[in-house]
Amino acid sequence: MAQKVVTMETKLRAVLAAGLSGVRISELCRELEISRQTFHKYRRRWEAEGPAGLVERSRRPHHTPLMISAALEDEIVRLRKDLPLDRGAQTIAYELGRSGWPVPSVATIHRALVRRGLVTPQPQKRPRSAWRRFEWPWANDAWQIDATRWVLRSGREVWVMDVLDDHSRLVVAARAVPGPTVHAAWTTFGDATSRWGLPARVMSDNGSCFTGRFLNGAEVDFERNLRTLGIEHLLSAPGHPQTCGKIERFHQTLKRWLGMQPRARSIAQLQTQLDSFLDFYNHRRPHRALHGATPAESWTASPRATPGEPVTEPPRAEFRHVSRTGVIGWQRYRIGVGAQHAGENILVIARGDDLSLFTHAGLVRRLRINPTREYQPTGQPPGRPPRST
């Protein structure tokens, strides 16, 4: 709370009236709305210094032993201006420690930046303290994969497909691609595994390059390949991006850095920029969530998780209606069952690409889907089979 300022008129009335006979100090202080301590303070100053003793004085302490030196404050200002990306008080504290300077508290660094006019208040960016951060305990326990848009100098829209280790925040791969396709996702994942090994899990959103969850239930190659390798695929709930929040936050850092570079003319030039940034981000940039360690240091310090056994896809059982031509639809394929079953409902039991088809009378057909063709023929001559006499 701000201290009450006593006016010069009140001070004069107090010290002059106190010398009059019959004046009671308690009543005088109550009338002037000051405390007895304040009255006696100004009376002592009046007796010692005269009118000059009533002039308001600075309340700043005579000695501030905890104040940082001018040289240290100048170094804080230099780091604020010269750091290539994050220039907050916490990052400056990490850099001071790495350079051998005495490290004051983050609050002290922030006050120095405010004092030198280098901080613009942004109360709307205050973090939500109610959010709880989850982190997998080991490196390679779970990787997060996602894609984000970027625009080249020509105005052409391209994408950056990247993969981040949840435990260490290490960006294990980042690839500039024309679009967010299954091929781009798997190629980027392959870049990561060739250097950092296989993870136990992969976390992603429900994009069609990662899952067929919303494509009539069809399994795409990305999730099928993960299952074959024994890697668990964890999908975020629709409308809940916090599940992959670390890579979403990384995209902000990446785009802020790219925005400070000359706009790339081509995908190849953008890839060169990404490679440069990954070296800086993984090996030289202290990470606040890692208490000042770099992602590479955190990844090296942790044990590594590995995939489990290949995951067998659970069987699916669904009914399909047979068309007049004796065909049912399954995912993106058309499967022939015979015109004699036209109008019937067929029970399809599927384990991956292996299908068994049943009617009320029993098994009709077993097949393994040929992914190179849309129509899966029965192998029988066309038309209804001849009736037995």
C-alpha cells in the first residue's frame, strides 16, 4: 500500500501548535489525521534542522547490497538484444550461468529489463496455472508427430512435417514437404528412426495422413506400419489438441525463428533452414521446461524405451448388403460374393486384410485383399450358377 503523504501545511501546524500552552498532542494528532509517531518525527526534524527538516525525503534505502552491478545489468541488456530467439528473463538466466556470470533470480533479471525499458507488459499472455503438464518418463517413450503450414517467397503453400520426443523435447526429424500425406508422414518418421531409434509409442491427431479413423474406418499405411513394428499409436480426442501440445508449442517457436530468416524460395532451401534450426534447438538452446538443459542433453541423460511385440489387429465384424450384381463394399474395395446372394446381408469378419464372409447358411468365401486392385473377384464365371436338378 502507498504510504500517506503529509502536506507541508499539516507539518507546520503540528510543530507550531505543539509549542502553545494547553494543546494536547493526542487531540492535535487526531485533528490533523496523523499518528503520534509522525508528529514526533517531524518535531525532531524541526528542532534539529528548522524548516528544511519538513521537506519530504526519498524513502529509498541508503544501501542496497542485493542490487546487481552495473556490469551485470549491461550484460543482461546485451543478451536481451543479441539472443537469436527466446529472450525472456528465464533464458537470460540460463545464458548467464553458462557464461560464468553470477546468476540473479529471474525476478531480478525481469526488473532490470523493465528498468531499462525492454519489457512491454502483456497481461493477456499470463499462463493458466490450472493446466497440468504430463511428461513420459523416458526418452523414446512417446513421439509426437504433426504437420504445419508455411509459405515460400513465391506465395506457394508448403508444409513442415516434424516429430518430437515427448520426454526430452528433442525434435527427432523435420522435413519440408509439398503436403501432409501418408508418404510424407512415414518418410519423416523414417528420418527420425534412422538416427534416434524406434519409439514405444507415437502420438498424433486424427489427420488423414496419420489414421483412417474418420475414413470409413479404413486403416492407412502409417498406422498399419506402426502396428507391424510393435509401436502403439495414440490418437488425440477430436477437438483436444492438448494431447499433442508439446509439438503444437514447438510450431510457434519454429515459425517465430523462420520469420526472422529470409523467406525460402524453394522446398530445398526451406529444408536447409530447418536443418540449421534443429541443430540450434536441440543442441544449443536451453529449454525452460528442462530447467535450462538442451533437448539433446535431456535425451542423452534418460534411459530409452523400445517398441513392444508386433500388434495384432483385433478382428472386426460388420454386416454388408449384397448388391444385385453380387458385390459388397469393404473400405475402398468391391468384393464379389456371387449373384446368387443378391439382396442378402453378409457378415464380414476381418483381421487386417484377411476376410471371411458368412451368410445364415455358413461360410461363403475367404480371401486376402489384393491392394493393387479395387475389385476382388470371386474367381468363378460371371452370372448365377446353374440350378441343380
